[in-house]
Amino acid sequence: MLSAGVEIPPGEVKADSGEVEAVIHAYLTKRYPALANLSAETQLLGSGAIDSLGILELMTFLGERFDIAIEDGDFERDNLATPASLVRFVTGRKRN
């Protein structure tokens, strides 16, 4: 897994779920110290670690980093519930 200090230029992360997971994990643990013990199934919504503005920032980050379009309909609980659901969302979007 990549450390939080590893930088990957936007658009250079492929649809490989391992790479996507590493980038998402690094972002979340660096941006939200309360998520220091983050796992793939850590609940992001309702945990208090990320508020609504944080969700907006997270989705903006994902769009820019992975070069994917983020639409209003993407802000669904199924996409945002856990780091694993974020990985599925990004890899699914990168393949389309």
C-alpha cells in the first residue's frame, strides 16, 4: 500500500483496484486523522469523521485524481459508505 506521502499524478492511476485503494486510503488517513485505523469496511458516513463538506471535497478529489466525471447522482450512500465502496465506484467509472 502506498504511504500518504506518495504522489501519483492525476489521471495516471489505472482502473487497478489495488492502486485505487492505496490512493483513497492515503487521502482519507492524511485528510481525516480520525480515520488513522482505516480499513476497507470502515463506515465513512455517520461516523462523524467526514461531514457533508468533506464528502464534497472527497468526491472532488476522486474526480480530479482519477480523471473521472462526478455527477450529482454519484453522491449516493452506496458509493460513499466505505473505502471499499469508493474503490468500486472509481474502478467502475474508470472502466466505462
